[in-house]
Amino acid sequence: MRVEWTTGAQRNLDSIERYIARDNPTAAAKTVLKIVKRTFSQLSTQPSSGKPGRIDGTRELIFTEFPYIVIYTVRQDAVFILRVFHTSQCLENLPEQ
């Protein structure tokens, strides 16, 4: 199944990378790459593997190896990644993108 990243999700990844890069640029790039690879690997073959999301019509992919949650929706032949956020962030307080 096709996996597409929305502009909001891409902005989230950019923010994650910038935040981590303040202390460790190498780790920043590796973290974002892991999120992207792991998300694609999981959702391209098992799009319903995430749990039902807190936002109606979404699902949440929660990783055990790093503290990020991917919010996505499944439509016909594609998975749309809507947001990526750190588990310490409150979903309700995230700005719309």
C-alpha cells in the first residue's frame, strides 16, 4: 500500500530534526530516518496495525524503540501520515498544520 506524508507530518519531522540537532545533528538525522523507515515498513504492509486514534477516523502507530507517535488515516489504496509527535506532547495542544 502507498504511504504518503502530508505537509503537516513533514513539518513535524522537520521540527523533530531541528530540536534534536541542537544537541546532536547526527542523532537528529538518524532519528527522523528511523521514524520514516519504520512507518513505511509497518504501514505499507499492515495499514491497520496502529490502534484506533484519539481523533475520529485516525489510527496511531506507537513505537517501542523511540518515543514518537504517528497519526494516520487509511483511504482506499493509500495511507496518509497526518502528524508525528513526541509522546511527551499533549495531542490537544498541538497546533493545526
